Amino acid sequence: MEQVEVRGLRLAYERAGDGAPLVLVHGITESHRAWDPILEQLADRWRVVAVDLRGHGGSERRAPY
């Protein structure tokens, strides 16, 4: 899992594959792990980025201000 800082807030994401970008966003009570069963299959065709929204998975919850 990788992380990026946006406005002082660390957000986690997983990426795989090459090609046109495909961003995967999880449901309200989940994390990027919700996409694990199909991530590699999608990565055969696209550059997949599965994000952890703020307060989920490996992303910080606190407000950036």
C-alpha cells in the first residue's frame, strides 16, 4: 500500500497494472481491500488505483485543518 499527502492528510491507496487509469472507490464501511478479489484481473488491462477514503483503511481520519 502506498500513501500520498493531500492538504496535510495522508491518504492510502493501492495501484497495479498499466494502461488507461481506472480509479476504484470503496463503499461507506469498507476500504480498498474490497477490490482485492478482482484487482489483479483489472490490472491486466488498466492502471488501477484503489483508494482508501478519509477515515477508512490506511487513510487518516483527522481533518487537515
